[in-house]
Amino acid sequence: MASSTKKTRPLRTLISLAILIALAVGGLAAGVKWGDADWTPNLALDLEGGTQIILTPVATDGSAITEEDLRQAINVIRQRVDASGVAEAEISSQGGQNIVVALPGTPDQATLDLVRRSAQMNFRPVLVQDYGFAAEPTPTPSATDESTDKATDEPTDKATDESTDEATDESTDEATDGATTGSTGGESKESTDSATATASATSTATDNATDEPTSTPTTQPKTEASNPSDLAQITDTVKKEFDALVCDDSKLTGGDSGDPDAVLVTCSDDGLYKYILGPVEIPGTQIKNAQSGLRVVNNATTNESVVNIEFSNEGKEAFYQTTKRLAEQYAQGSAGADVAPNLFAMVLDGLVISAPQVTQAIPDGRAEISGSFTRQSAATLANQLNFGSLPLDFKVQSEMEISATLGSEQLQKGLLAGLIGLILVVLYSLVQYRVLGFVTVASLVMATIITYIVITYLSWLQGYRLSLAGVTGLIVAIGITADSFIVYFERIRDELRDGRALVGSVEKGWDRARRTILASDAVNLLAAIVLFFLAVGGVRGFAYTLGLTTVIDVIVVFFFTHPLMELLARTRFFGGGHPASGLDPRQLGGRAAVYQGRGRVRAPQATVRKKESDGVTLGGFAGSSATDVEDRPLTIAERRALALREEKPSQPEPTTATDEAPDTQDDVPEAATTEVAGEDEEKH
Amino acid sequence: MARRGFSQWGNDLHTGRRSYNIVGQRKGFFAVSLVIVALCALVLGIRGFNFGIEFTGGSEFTVSGVSDTSQSIATEVVEKTGVTEIPRVSSLGSSAVRVQTVPLEQAQIDEVKAGLAEAYDVGADAVTVTTIGATWGKDVSSKTIQGLIVFVLLVTLVMTAYFRNWRMAAGAILALFHDLILTLGAYALVGWEVTPATMIGFLTILGYSIYDTVVVFDKVRENTDGILAQKRSTYEEQANLAVNQTLVRSINTSVVALLPVSSILFIGAFVLGAGTLRDIALALFVGMAAGTYSSIFLATPIEVALRDREPAIKAHTEKVLALRAGAEAGEPAAAYAVTGKLLPGQHQGHAAQPRRRKK
């Protein structure tokens, strides 16, 4: 036999691949049993049914939207959707500028409206703060227990005002992360301190003045208030609303930033507290910058995480006024006066994200929020504040409702089309390559198995979802994957045509086919990668599938088809060139083109004629054909066969000759193949 | 026996006994391609694309589970709500109807939805609504064009590096544009809506066209390796031989690739009606067929035409032709085809020596 120059162990490769696949399946089985994996890949919206909304956040002031803004916007929408009780909603960014919200099933109009609402951030003073959970006594720290009880027990107008005040004062001290606002600059401290002191007188004066109109019951919902912290703004309706408010998940959807000039009753974003907030004092747009970092005291960095806010020039003044008033209230509050707590709420998308305490007026527009922040929570707050500086409207790009029945019909028909396509491909390769076609079929089956496993894994671990476009990509990939086998088989046949024996042909053909397959698959992969990174939406899913199948194609050709061919080449059926094997050298004209020296191959015209007449007699020899007879004396084996044939008369059909082929080979296989190998060497 | 004929044909192509002078007649193929491209451009110019709702913006209603898919019902319903423009109505499969209108207000949408549910006698939840802003499609197309440019640049780089010659990249890219224009033209001619699915189809053509060309070019590269060191055949002849030798592979590949696509196309067009499957499949079908054609009849001839301008190749071709004319008296050249390696020699290594049989 023509010996191979390299030691290959095809069986070992095949077994390794089988073990790998078995391991993958085992891993998946474990995932199904103990994890949240599934035996089938998740389906995308167009197949499963549901609603997809594509939103483009647009800054109301027309400025550009950064990636961070987009992330915050997604968080806002996620908060809304999650809290509204829609399970398995998917919210993702698309192409760096769009937000895709996919809601399975048919969500109601309220949910859809909620998603589309614009998000805002504002600063409002806190009028009343209380625990957000149900009024029933719940296990809470003893100090607050007392105060809340007091508050709820005395539902009369005046008394509640007082008691809630007390309650909130105490509770904030304990639980609002102990957040305090202070000025960053050390030298400004003195001046603000004095400011608080001097301003207190005026503050009480206004309080007294406003006390009067509140006591007289007014029918108008909004009372004239002297300042945003005025408790007189709390009308009966507001009060009732506040008392009834329980901050369970249904209230945490956000989305309603309220009338900026009126009081707002809302919850904190974690549902722990509920608030009555005064009108908007500073819109979020006036935040210049917010950063999280470590607190610096006297030029020394401490280990405490804080959030620094810097206001724009406009905001600076407003912030000064607000902090000044709140600081006064602090002074009054500690003196026992009936005023609002000195809390300042940051309201994002209608929910209070933080309500720090203000103890002194801050004139320079730089505030530091400190408290029991972790580095993470400080960074989160800073991001939320930065997002607030850019109020976003969500423009609906498209809203798509897909009924599940339509999707499943498309999927069914698509899979049917794929099945028909696969059967056609199998039939064609069987006709073209005979038994060798089964290698194509086996490789395609292998590719299908690997693809299925990989997709199921991806949908488990990475949230990959199979869309209709993806399914189409997979079906199209049948053709592209099969091409690798065709290139390979054609190269093997080329080598056979050049007169090489099968083992040598497989080896040599593989060397050449490998390069071509790698080069062409690299181009395909390149296309997939470019599309994946530049395209949006469905195109992206398709590119992903295309890239995946390309890689799997390479894996299958390298670790399945080629080792399989190497093994098959050693069998008698293929190695002997059985007519049905698809690698019959005679059919391929293995000797039809005969090497003539000086790099030339003798054209086989004469041979063909000869074959028609003479082929019968000598067709039975593997690797030999009528052509050979002309150029060289018969080998001993051939002479014997000829003699044998003469003894058995009247078998002139060519079919019988070919049928006999394997038998005759048994006698003389070595002789014939050595001939081939010998000529091989000569050729180069 | 037809198969035998095919395999015999393959043998003949391989040995060069039968050879189609594709590269030699390249001017003819160029002319054909130019005419086709011009026709496609004409179709694109006159007919234009029938842009889908994703590009024009609008509202789409899908009524599923209907027993009567007649389109006039939907038209009447939409007319009743005071929308002056006639909606586009098409049936999806056997039991669903799709109605596309201009962008509607929420109130109008609700009205049409209720009207459709009543008219087709289905429940309200059987009618689904899709509203699409006009910019969505624009976004996708601009991204697509961006992707096309980046892809072309990268492919040029990769192919130039792999084949060590920019001319192959040029041939492949020109063939790619030929395929794209052909696909666009054919799509415009059929008049189906251009949807994101169509875009996906077009983009796949990018990969496939280049892929197919690379396979042919790799054979050309193999055949013309060391072309300058021998004096028997010209670059053109070797390239032509490569095209002929990969002809069987090209045919097999395109048949195998087109079979699944045509089955999707068939099911999509005749069973499902308008939709993703049909749109992708049409774009792919035309594009893949064009890709196979162009990689045989266009890419290599272009490459050879460019290559022939190279001074070294030009000089070599002249030398070979002159030698051949001088040796006229010798064996007729036509009877000999040069296959296999152009240069003899190359040691196969010790292991390649015949081995003593162990038995």
C-alpha cells in the first residue's frame, strides 16, 4: 500500500469527538435536572408570540445620548416592567441607540403605556415620610414602632401632622442610610452655620402665616404654599392617599413623575418608605455632574463612600435656597416646631431613590451625600443622578404584536421546508457520490447535533433566542456546510483521477481541501462577525447563527468527516474502489489520463475508444484499466485473470465485469496498488 | 447512465480533455454581465423597490384564525374608519390575513382592530397590531450599508493577504457587486416587499458570493503556483483549467446549497404567503445562483484580465506563445493538457518510499 507519511489516528479523533459530545449532552442534562436549562432552545418573540417595542430615547434638550444614559434608561424601564408583574420580559439595547423591550404574551395597554412614558429626575422636598409597608404593626426597631403607632393611631388632622413629623424624623435618623448633606468645602461651614441661625426667624414667621389657611378647610386641591416645604400643601385627599399607600411591588413601577408644581405621594424605589413630597424645586437637568468616590476630610481620604453632586449655575442658586430653608427647618424641628423634616428627596421616574438629610445651607452648588454607602451603591446613585441630568423621552420606533399561533405556524412550515431541503440534499449526494453520499449525510447529521447542542447551551447560558431568521440561517447552512464535503470529495476524486491510490488520495486531497475550506470559511466567518457588530435586530441574530454554523462546519470537517474518510479508505469497499462507493477509480478514469513524463498527461481519447471495446476483458482489475495494457506488458496476475476469463466463456457484459471486481482484487490487490503508488512517485 | 456521463464529463474536465474556454472568451462574459447589470439597474430605476412597512412606517394588523381570507372585508373595515389610503391586504397561509395601513392614531388603531375582529368573526385577541416608525428601516439600511463597506474593506485585506495578490480580491469584489445588483434587480422585478428579512438575505449573499469565489480562486492559486518557472502553459490557460476543474464542484455545491433554499422559497411563497421565509429565500435563491455564475464566469476572467497586465505575466505569456509557435512541428498542443504540478521534483520524504510489505 502506498504508505502515508504521517501517522494519523482517525479512530482516536472520532472517539474524542464522541466523548466531547457525550460530555456536552451530560452537562446539559445536569443543567436540566438541577439548573434552569431546557432541552429545547428558547424561541424569540417572532416565534413565541408577544409584543416587541423598540424605543429610541431622545434627550428633550437635543443633546447626544451616551451609553451610560442608555443603560440607565434601560434600568428605569426594567424597574417599570418588573414591578408591573410581567414575567420574562427582555430589555436590551440595540445598536447603541435603541432600547428593545420584548414582552411575552399579550400585555395590557397599561403596561405598554408604562413602558413608553418618558423618564425624569427631580429634586423635591420631603413633607412627610413613613414606612412603605402595610400599616399593620410589623417587626421594626422599637423606636420607630412607637412613633408609627402614634402616627397611625391618631388620625386627626393636626395630630397626624405632628406625629408623622416626629415619626419620620426619628425613622430617617435610623434608616435613611443616615444620609446627610453637607457642604464639601470646609471653609463654607461657618458662613452656612450663621446663615441658618439668622434665617430661622423668617422661617417661623412664614410657618405661622401658613398655618392659618390650612386649618380652614379648602375645597381646592392645591393650597397656596409659601414655600415648597409647607405642610399646608397636604390636603385631606393627599393625606388619605398617603395613608392608604402601601409600597408593594405594584406601586414601584414608577413612570409617573407627577405634576412638578404639586405635591407627590410616592414610594422609595426599594419600597421601604413612602413619602409626601413638595413640588419640584430643582429639575434634574440642573445637575452638572455626579460622581461617587471616597470621602475626603482635610485632604485625607477616608474609607467612606460618598456621592458628590455638582449643580449648574442655575441649580446652584436654587439648591442654596432649598438647603437654606431645609437647614432652618432642621433647627426648628429640633426646637420642636411643627415643620417638615429637613429631607431632600431625589425622585427618579416618580420614585424616591434617595432622601438625604440637610443640616446646613450649601451655597456653592457642590453637595456631598454621605451615609452607609457601599462603593457599589454610591456608584449606582451617582449614575442615576447623572441620568437625571438628561431627561429622556422615549420615542416609539416600532411596536410589534405577534400572535403565538402565527409564529408556531411559521416555525412548523420553516422546519418542514428545512426537512424537505435536507432530504433533497441527501438524495442528490447519494446520486452524485453513491455510498460516499452517506458520509455527507452522517456529517450533516453530526453538524445538526452539534448545532443543536450549542444553541441549547447558548440559550441556557447566554439567553440566546432562536428567531425565524435564525432558523432560516440554519437551513441555509445545510448547503454551505455540505459544500465543505463536496470540496473535499472532489479533491479526493481529483487525486484518484491522477492515478493515486485511495489512502494516498485521501491524504493528499485533504491537504489541499483543508486550505480551501479554511480560507472560504474564514471569509464566511468574517461576514458573520462584521454583520454581528454592525447590524441591528434580526440581522444580528442571523449573523450569529451564520458564524456559529461556519465554526461548526470547520469542526465537523476536521474532526468527523476527515477521520471518517481515513477510516473508510482502509476498508475494502472504498479502498478497493467498489463501483457503488463513489470512489471507483475506473469510473473516475483513474488511469484514463496517463502520465507521460515532463509533467504531461496523455490525453485519454484513444483510451476511451479502447475502453468501449476492450474494457470488458480487463476491467476487473482494481486500479487498472484498458489503458494500461497498451503501455506495459501484462502483470502475472493480469495474465492469470485473463486465462481464467478465457476458461469461463460468454460473459461479455461490462456489468458482470464490474461485479467481479472485488473477487479478482482479492487475488491481486497488492500488485495493483503498488503499481499505482509506483506511478505516483514518478509523477513528481 | 446520465450519472456516468456526468462523472465522465468531470473526468474530462479534470484532465483537460474537454475544456471550456471560459477565460479566453471573457470579453463575451463581461458583455453579458454588463448587460444583465444594466438591465437590473434599469429595473431598479423604473420599478424601484416595494418597500415594506418597516421602511415606510405604518400600522400592520394581523388577523389569525379566520375562515374567510377574502381581502375586500379588510379594505372595507379600514375605509369605514376614515383612512383614505387603500390598505395593503395579503393573506398569510390559509388562515391569517395581514392588513397594512399608513401610520394610524391609537384611537384609529383600536377602531380598526375591533372592526377587523368583527368582520372576520374572530376574537379581539386574534388581531395583533404592529406599529412601526419610518426610521426603523432607515436605521437598518444605514447600518447595512456601513456593514457592506466594512466587509468589502476587510475582505480585500484578507484576500490580498491570503492570495498575496490584490487582483484576486478585486475580482472577487467586482463579482460580489455583480451578484448584489443582480439580486436587487431580481427582487425589484418580482415586486415583493423589501423587509428586514430581505436585508438579511442580501447580506448573506455577501458572504456566500465571496465564499464561492474563494474556492475557485484557491484552485487557480494551486494551478498557477510557479507559473513563471515553466514554459508550457500561460497563466490564462492554467486559470482556465482551474475553472474547468472546479466546475463539477461548483455545480454540485450550488445544487446542494440551492435545494434547501428553494424548498423554503416554495413553502414560503405557496404555502405561507408573505413573510420572513419567503423574503429571505427569494433573495438567497437569486443571490446564490448569481454567486455561482459570477465565481465561474466573472471572477476568474476579471482576475486573469488584471493579471495579464502585470509585466512579468505578460512577458511570460508572450514567451510561451512564441515557443509554442516555434515548436509547431512537434506534437499538437491540443492533445496534451497539463495537469498536476507545473514543476517537477520536490522530495516526498523517506516515508514516501515504497515499503516492504509485512505479511
